[in-house]
Amino acid sequence: MSFNGSKDLVEEGDVVILYIAPSNMHSLEVTPKTLNKKGILVENVFQTVYGALKVASLVGAKYGAKVDLSRGWAYVLQPTSDLWTLTLPHRTQIIYTPDISNIVYLMELEPGDTVIETGTGSGSLSHALINAIKPHGHLYTFDFHEQRVSVADIEFKKHGLERYVTVEQRDVCQTGFGDALEGKANAIFLDLPHPWLTIEHATRCFRKSGGRLCSFSPCIEQVQRTCEKLMSAGFIEIKTIECLQRELTVQYKTVPVLKLECLKSKHTDDNRNENNGKEVGGLERLVTVSHAHSLPGHTGYITIATLPPIGRRSC
Amino acid sequence: MNELDAEVVKVGDYVVVQRQNYYKLHKVTANGNLLLGKDQLEMSSIIGRPMWTTYKMEAKVTGKRLYTLLETKEVESLSKDLKSVLPSGLDNRSIIDDGTSQQLSTEDIVGLREAGKSSKEIVGKLIENSKTFQNKTEYSQAKYLKKKEKKYFEYITIRKPTIRLIQDIYFRMDHQKISSLRMDTLAQLLSYSGVNADGLYMVYDSGSQGLPASAMLHRIGAGTNGKLIHMHPGNIPQRTLIQAMNFPEEQLRRMLTVNIYSLIRMYYQGTEQFLEVSKYKAKSDTLNVECIVLESNDTDFTEDVANPKVPKAEAEVKAEGITEDNSSNRAVNSFESKGLKRKLKDAPSHEPPKKPKWLIETQEAVEIMKVTKADGLAIIAKEHPLNIIKGLLPFLGISRPFVIYHSSREPLQETYVALKQRSDVINLRLFANFLRSHQVLPDRTHPDILMSDTGGYLLYGYLVD
Ligand SMILES: C[S@@+](CC[C@H](N)C(=O)[O-])C[C@H]1O[C@@H](n2cnc3c(N)ncnc32)[C@H](O)[C@@H]1O
């Protein structure tokens, strides 16, 4: 229940983030006991590179506190959307915070909105969508994969988010989003292999006042088909962007400095001493950054469009 | 929530005026005009009409580019109407561009415009008098018509302002006015600050027309419990883009706007001591914070504070994205602060001393900060951010994120090094983004020719015990 509003202390049943380093974080559920491989209830011990953590010891700890591992320490944090995305169990490809940020921003989400999402996948985006529209908004999220639907459903309940979200198993390309959602949504998000097959269904689900539709696709052919459909369905302001986040590693760099000026004239004893007796010399220490040698060069294209209100649509 | 009929334009509202791909922010007054490119539009007809209404620009008097607005449902499309009736060439082998293909002179064209001819008539004439149009390929004819359509388009649509639209207007017009906050950077700033409907958030902004605070207040939402403390370094906060969102009173009241020096001094020294030290007993209505030094390269802002000019009578926000416009239309915040200053000066000095609003809000913010730690902190600084983050971290809760934006990398690098030494800051990361948009058309999909490389830098981290 640690996803709905900030809290000070870790309680049993919370999902927490164990922070060891930016590239070494884990999410774990605070349950004192767990089932082992043989199905027997045993003490819940979490293994990290710095040794073991007795999970029960987290209960009552302050969020943000340092906790001991058997060979080091870690920090226990309350999950934010971003931390959850970085640590969640992957059941599919997921969308990460840089793209999520643009998606939430471009869909112009605010508390109270009704949003449709498909497919649910691993629920990475779903958590961020819920965060943006709670407390009085609602997310309807669809996936045709039975297990992903049921795991997502359990996850939302565990996280205390079930009031804000409905998960449903459905092939949205074949059967749309259901009659109950017609005229209900003010934002619709698509992340599935054939987004263009859902546009007609999606269009029906928008409110009379229209709204924003966003589609995330790795391939440009998917984007082309989707844009064509969007245009003929009466969407306007259709835009496609891609955004890559580049991490810069701050570091000290010490660079040698050549001294060439002094070569122009004969040495006096003075400048010989300055340079430690050498003719060239000197080091400069700089704060600078290094760029990643290898990094994701592509995640997906974000296509975003506006559906005008009824009566102002061109089709 | 917002169904169609509820959203009617009222005097005092801000609206976005859209003419094709061009958008402009406008404050609705009873008899206001709007300058759109070189065209003057009388805006009063939009009052009482719903958002999303489209109007045709009707020339009012011949000889001047002054228009009234007529509500319309139909929008004539030049490209569709004109193109279908004309033949076209197969390729461009016979096109010679010697600058003489258009036989109408510039004066002729201006004449047509001033005679109040419709855009269809004008462009029809242009095509008639073009030696090369009929030889152009269908594709380049369409491109030509699109270009002409843009120039002569006579329809506007009134839109409700959104963060996306107003950011876009300002970023295109004068990105420095909003601290060069590019759309993706602003989006990430919002994500990393953790802002949502629940909790207390703090934002320091040294001058971006109020865009970051406005975007955060939008995320906090209407009818929720979320609160925002909006800190600024100057005498008068920049709030244009907060006002531009037409937030309901209830939502605006959950944002406290305070001067950062006053806030910190009052927090540590108490109200009495604070008023003593700063020598402005509660009778003074203006805030004369003695340590304001705006070390910024934003000359616009410094100018605004230092040289008040006569405010314009017309309350209008001018945000231009078209190059033909002159830059004198651009002053927005200047107008606001000047207007306020004059009002303060005009106030009779013998009025009974009343607690000024800034003092009440500062006290309120201090009271909140004494009992509650913030759930997220965002800093958008033109100054060096190190002292700002050091000053504000004590008010952030542990296990909560902070994010700092700067348009240059070096100040964030230095801040990174300094914060890295502390044992209570983790997950420090420095980012820059690459953003590019694409033209998606059948057989003609490619990245857009122009992109923006002014995304700035973000430093992100968490406070711990
Ligand atoms: C890449 S995943 C989505 C990941 C998700 N956005 C996240 O961030 O965790 C795509 C999902 O779409 C689902 N899917 C594919 N085709 C579908 C269809 N026609 N109807 C419903 N779901 C579909 C798949 O089962 C898969 O889980």
C-alpha cells in the first residue's frame, strides 16, 4: 500500500525500493515470511551484492533511512513512478520515464481524467498514468494476455491503487474497448503492435468534448499506418516525436598543459624552478562530464493527436 | 469533467487563438483587439461563445487589415478547392525559376488584400498569373497552395489554453522568456519532481513567466488536497502563464507565491524579527527585499524591473511565432509588473495599514513548512543552483525527489560535485535530452528539417536520512 500518498514509515505489506546505487535498485514486498521453492513458509531474506537483508527488519523503518545488509548498507525508499519503472518485474518490454514523461505531458493529463490504455504489459506506464489522474480520475487498461492481466490486477491491489484502475482482458483490435466506455475517455494511449486497428474503436470512446490520443511504436511503418488512420478519423494536430535521454557522468579530469611560451626565450633560473626543472609541465584539474559510449539510440516514436469536440470534427 | 457547453469564453479569461499551425495567447477583454501577424481582429464576438468555436475573419473596412469575426462551421480549404480543377505536370524538368513566374506585382497583391478579397480569390489570381503553376507536379502544387493558404488563411479557432499550447507558443516566440524550457525537459521536470494531486510541492523559479509553477499546479489539479509553494527571487513574481491557465480560485489558493529571501528569513528568524530586519513594517505594500541581485542573462527581466514604462491600455498577451512580427509586441511580463506597480503607487497612502498579500502568503508558507516536509522540489534557476538547493533541501522530506533545471551544464556539474560529498543525497544523475520530430506522410516520412538543441540539463536526486 505504499503507492498511494506519501508515508513516513514502512509497514508490513508495503512495496519498497532498496537503493544500493543508481544502477542497483530493487523493489520488494515487505512480508516477514515467504514461500520457498518447496512451498514451505520460511523467513523472507533478500539477497543483494552486499549480502542479505532480513525483510522483516524493514517494518517500522523510516522511508529514506539507511538499512544494514550483511556486508554493507542500502537505503529504503518509498516507490515513486520513476523508481517503480526502474525496478518492476518485467513481463514485457516496458516504457521508461523519459518517454512516460512526454506521454503524460502530451496527453495533457490532470487529476480527474478518464484514461484508456492498451496493452497493460508490465504496468510501467499504468502506474504513471494512475499517479497523474488520481484521486478522482480512472484508468481503464486492457491486454489480451490473460496472465499479464491477472498479475497487473494483483499488483494494483497490492499497491493500494485498485480504486483508480480497472484491468480487463480483451483483444482491442478485434473487439474494441466495450460499449460501457463509449463517450467516456478524454485520453487514450496505445502501445501494441497494431495500433492503427484500434483507432476506430478509440474514436468512439472519446467524450463529446474530444481529447488526446497517443500511440507509442518502435517502428516507423506502424507510425505511418497509425497517422493515416488518425487523419481519416478526424484527428488534428498529429505529431510524431522521438526523445532520447542522455546521461552525463560527472567526473574530474586531469589534463596536462604544455608550456610553449617559455621556449621562445632563453631560460632564466626562475622559470626553470617553476616547472620543476622541466621545460614543459603543469596539470589542470577540470570538472567535466563523460558521455556514454553505448546507449539506447531508439526507444519508440510517440505519436500524439487531438480529437476536436463533436460538431467541430471534420469527419 | 469538462463537457462541451460548460466552457464558454468570459471576459478576463485567457484563450489560445489558433490560425492553422500558428497559436497565440490572448486575454479576453470587453472590447479588445488582437494583432495576428499584420491583421487586427476585433475579438468581442468570442465572448459568451464556447471554446473550440471557429470564426471567419471578415474585412471590416476596405483599405485596412481590420477584421471582425463571424462564427462559422465550414472552413474552406484552398488546397482542396483549387487544386482539383487544375492540370499538373509530371516532373519539374520544364520549370525555370528566373523570378518572373509571378506576373502580379507586390502592389497588385496588396491591392487585392486591401480590397477585401477572400483568400480563395487572391490565391486564384496568383495561380492564374503564374507562368509555371500548371507545369508544377501535383506534389509541388499542393506545397505551393499550402504555403499560400498559410499566408491568406482567414479562419481562427478559439482554444482553451493548456500547458502544452502555452509552452509551445512561448518556446517558438522567445524561448528565453521561459528559461528555454523545452517541452521534453518540462515534461521530465514534472515527472522527476514527483508532483501529483497529493502532498506538498515546492518550486523555485527565477523567471519563466510562471510556466513551471503553472504546470505543477495543473498536475496538482482542481478539487484536490495538493499544495504548491512557488518561490521567486524578485519583487514581483512572474505569473502570466499561471493566469493563462484560468485555474479556478480554489486551485489557485492552494499555491502560495513567496519571495525566497523572505521565506527563508521568516522561517529561521520569525515574523517579528523578519519585519524588523527587513525594515518594511506591515504598512508597506511593496516588497523591498534588500538582497535581490538578479544575476541573470535575461535582460528582459532586469529591464522590466528597472525601467517601468507606461502600461498599455490593452490587456493582451502577445506571443508571436511568425517572423514578420516586430519584437515590440512581445512584452508580456513587463506589462503585468508595470500595471501592478502603477496600481500600488496610485493607492492612497493614508489607508489604514493592512497586511499585504505577500506577507500573509509568506507566513502561511512558513507555517506549513514548520509542520510538513515537501514531497518534491523543483528548481528552475538562472542563478547558480548550488546555494538554492542547499537552502531548500532542509524543507524536503526524506525519501523524496528533487530536480534542478539549468540551461547550462557547468553549474549543474558543480552542484553535482558538491551534493555528492553529502551523505544525505543519493541517486544523483545528470541528464540532457535529444528531441526530434518527424514528418509522417505517405512515401515522404523523414525527421523534420529543423530541431531544437536548447533542451538544457536536469540534475535529479533523492534526499535520505
Ligand atoms: C509492449 S507491451 C506494453 C508495455 C506497457 N506499455 C508498459 O509500459 O509496461 C504490449 C502489450 O500489448 C498487448 N497486446 C498486443 N496486442 C493486443 C491486442 N490486440 N489487444 C490487447 N492487448 C494487446 C501484449 O499482450 C503486451 O502485453
